Amino acid sequence: MLTSCRARARSPLWLAVPAAVAISITGGTSAFAGYIETTGCVGRWAMWSCVTIGKARVGDTYVRHVPEAFGDAEKAAQSERDHRWIARCHPIIVQDGYGVPRYRYAAPGCEFGINKD
């Protein structure tokens, strides 16, 4: 155990300096627009490893696209589909042997929300 501590203490510091310079240069460069790059390093002294991952950026990552609001015709059609599904499947909640509530349906395929009518 003492040997490993001495070997560790004698590890050359001059290897850490070029590593720090390489990391600072890589992290300090700016990427061109439309490309994202990140670098991560693990380790200490002479035993370290760095990984750089890059990806072409498609659009703004902070923009969330919200679907358009339903119109009256789409709302009516959705409501009609729901009513037909409920009339066909008759969903009920039944507790299983462990007391967990589970849905049961009167027709096959209803567990997937599929209306075959």
C-alpha cells in the first residue's frame, strides 16, 4: 500500500500541465453556428481521459413547438370518437389480487384505445 502512495506521489507533474493546456484550448474554442460540442474529462495526474462529443444542431433547443388548438369540428369529432369507444369498451376499474386498481374492458383491443367501429 505504501508503494502505491509513493508511486502516486512521484507521478510527473509535467504531464498534468500539457493536459490542462489541451483542455483549456479545447474548451475555449468557439464552435461554428449549427454545431454543438462538449468535452468532459475524468482522472487525475498522469491517468486521465477526455471525450469530446459533437452534434449538428437542428433548430433552437430551447424552443418548444406547441400543436395548434383544436377547432370546433375537430373537438366534435374527438368527442364522437370518445363516446363510441366508451360505448363499445365499457371501461371499469377492478382491483387485482394485490389491491392495485386495473382497467377492464368489454371488447378486445380496447386496452390500446383502438376503436374498430
